[in-house]
Amino acid sequence: MKLIDPYVNLEKIDGIKMMKKIEKAGRTCYKSSVLSDNSYKKFISNIIGNGHESVLEHEKVTVVIGCDVGAYKDITRHRLASFSIESTRYCNYGKDKFGNELKFIRPCNIKEGTEEYKIWERTMLEIEKSYIELSNLGAKPDQLRMLLPHSTAAELVMTCNLREWRHVFKLRCSSHAHPSIRQFFIPLLLYFREVMPEVFNDVPYDEEFPKENYAKINLVEAE
């Protein structure tokens, strides 16, 4: 089996360009065309302060998240986001295409080297062994998936408009969210804060969550 850490891949965001588009759309409501290089800052701060967040729906961001199955089951409960998800029903990890092995996300809430971690690791190995045996017997992926635990690694593509991202972060960066979800949403929120502070600086997060557990954010140039 292969153990991996969660990750987020996304194109670099031109936050200023996005916020200026939001300002331009939002000023339609007031028939105001007073635009300047920095006017978007006050405008966006005002609309958020006034609860006029529908204007934020004019811009969206897509990310690719590598996480465990348990995490994506929680994430996909967000109704206003769009998802494309690696399907354990159609992917047979016992085939050459997948290296004839299962991938699992290292648990961030079970300390490596402890007895608890050893039990978890042993269980994953046994599951992989049984999965490969069934695959070799000709079992189909929709039968094999019945063996897969929440720790199974999977990739998903998630798209939200900026208003929905604010909502997602408020729920999933809180100390009430599962640690495997905070693991990638907190560093993602911090990146959004960096490139679009006027939109995301007021969104709180669990500041006590260990930084060493943050998922890696991989930025690529926009095509």
C-alpha cells in the first residue's frame, strides 16, 4: 500500500482582477460607475458588511483536492458547490493502471509510532490484501469498493462561487469540523485571504490547529 498526505492543486488566482469584476457587477445595483484602482476594496467591504453577498456569486474558483473518502463524504454535502469525484465504483485499484495497490491518507489525528497507529496501519494492509485477492478473482470495482475504509485516498474537483467558498470555510475551518477536513481547508482559506483579503479576511478559522498538519497547496500557472 502507499501512504500519502492530503493536498490541494489550483491555478494561481488573480484576486484583484476577480474583485474588480465583482465591484463592476455590484455597482449595477446602485447605478454607480465611480471606479478607481482601489475602489473595489471599500466597495467589497461594504457589501459584505451589509450582507449583500450575492454579488460575490459572479466569480468562482475551482480546486483539486486529494483527501480521504471520509472527508469527501462530508464536503459533498455542500449543495451549492459542484463536484467531480474519483469513483471507487469504477476504479479497480488492483489493476496495473493503479500500481496494483491501494492509497491511504495518513491520519492526522492518530500519532505515528503509537500503538493506535500500528493498529490502523495493520488494518489498512489487511484491507489491501483482501482487495487485491478479490480483484484477482475477477471481482468488479463496485464489489471491491465494499472493502474500502474512510482512509482510502481519492481525488475530487470542487468548484464554488466566492459566496459559497465563504460559507464552506466558515463551517469547515472551525474547530467543530473533522481534523482531516480542517487539514486542507485552513491552508486554502489562508491562501484565499492572501489574494482576496477584502473577501475572506473576516472568515474565522481554528488557529490552534497544528500547522505541521496543513495540507500542501500546489499552485500552477493559469492556462
